[in-house]
Amino acid sequence: MKTNTHVRLTLKGLVAAVGLCLALPSMSAYAADKKIMIRFAGTLPVAHHITKTQEYFKKLVEERSNGRITVQVYPAGQLYKDVDLVDVIPKGSVEMAIANLGQWSGLVPQLAIFDLTGNWSGREHFYRSQDDSKVREVIARAMEKRDTHLLNTIDYGEGTYITNKPLKTLEDFKGMRIRASTEYNTIQVQTLGGASSLISSAEIYQGLSLGTIDGAITGPSSFISRKLYEVAKYDMNSSQGYGNFGTVVSLKWWNSLPPDVKDLLTKAGKEAEAWCRKSAQAADAAAWEKLSSIPGNVVYKVEPAELARWAKIMLPPQMKLYRERAGKDADILLERIEALRNQ
């Protein structure tokens, strides 16, 4: 009888020990001297400033880790297309990627706060909103529920139209087939009178060259890096918003990292965020200068009063959908965005 009791106690202890080991993966997944390899997926061309931001992040991390961490950058959709990232990152199929967060609105509705075209007073208002601690807290909580972690925001730059005819008035949108990068972009185009579909950024050039689309919402940096000016000649130099991008990390993988590695990646991510903002502004300015010099290419602006007319039409349905999707968080985030408007 004593022997059986002893066996039962021993088994209980063994089960408890095994359970403890399984419950603490972050303590055992990476030993202090174990090498860490990070696959960092991207979808922008090699020459784009976002890809250069990935390389800058890689440089910071590898130098500061003294060779312990290796970052492998995969630009231009070499691992996954932009529309695929929303599926593979939560599953842990890749450790880290720069993603168009507007394409994540179905999975994490709160992220669409930065995709509401017509809601920004300017670039600085957009930055203040991204940096706000309350905004970050709400988004972080929502992303964790979807097995992801937002390391930083990434400044794509201005978002606007490149088309096969100018869009100077609301009436010009009628019958136009325009590529959208996100669901909220689709609402924007449709409420202005056009037709819209979601296609990968890698497919814009082909769509324009074949005539299956008449234009696209993207940015001047992509007009240049993807050579879209070869297949569409009209570039709207009136910002319609700012690219809603960020470095998204698999939460399961993130939780497996030692605290010192998390700290290193967080600090490097913050520095890369600041570096990218400067690069995005420079890239936009250089793109507009180059586009203006290309023979046959037309760079034009839309009158402020006309842009205000568009905003009155396209913003309300976006707001309606956002409130329906994000629930109470929508009220919190929209209130913070408004409070930051004129600071």
C-alpha cells in the first residue's frame, strides 16, 4: 500500500514537472547561446524605401546582437503576397513581415482606423495618432487576440491615384475601374462613383497594361518603383491618405523569445520606424520630381474645395462600417484621433 502511494506521488510530480515545462516555452525555446534566425517578409520592390527600412532593421539587429540574431529579408513578395500575410503570420508560418494593415481589417477591425480616407488633417496628425499610447494600447490588445504583435508602424507615404485619365472632379469617377488595396479603399472609390476591386500590388502593372483596370490607389513611391508611369499617365498629386503599414510579428514566436531579445527587437523597431518616416517623405518628394520630368506624364492637383466635397461623400460610409466592425474600440480610437487633430 505504501509502495502504491509512493508511485502515485511520484507520477503526480512527474506530470506536474512536464506540465510546467510545457507552460513556459519562453524560458526554454531559446537558450542564452542559441542562434536566432528571423525571416522578415516584405512585398515592396527592392528599391522601395520600405524594403530599405527592412535592411536598416536587419543591420541594427545583427550588429547589436553580436551575431546571435540573423535577419533574412525577403522583399517583393518572395515569400508571400501582401494579401497572404493576414493568414500566414497568425499561424506562425513566418516570424515577421511588413504588412499593409488595411488588408487586416477583417481579422483585426481596429487596424482600419488608419485607413479612413478623408479623416486626416495632414501627415503630422497621422503620425501623432500612430504614436499615441492609448491608440497603441487598444490596437495591441486587439492584435494579441488574433495571435499577432505589432512591432512598429511603417510609413509607406502618401496614397493617391494613378489613372489613364485625370480625376479632377467627382463626375470623373463615373465608370472608372480602380484597383483598391483595402476594403475601405473600395468604399472610397464606390461612393465616389467608380467601380473597385481588391488586387495585389504586384498585379497593378499588368492590370493597367491589359486595360482590366483604369487606375489604382497606391502611392508615388510605387508609381516609380513599380514603373506604373509606363502604363498610366495621370498622377494625382493631392494626397488621399497615408499608407497604413506596420511590422507584424507572430505572437507565438514573439512569446518564445527571451526578454533581452524582445527588448533589442523593440528598440530596433522603434528606430526603424523613425528612419522610415524620414525616408518616406524623401521618397515622395523625389517621386513627384521624377514623375514631373517624364515626357508624356501628367502630374496634376485637385482643388481643395473639390477634395472636401469628396470627403463629405466617402468618409461617412467608412465611419459607419468601422463603428460596426470595431464596436466600443471604435469610439475610443476615433475620440483619440479627433483629440489629436490640432495639437
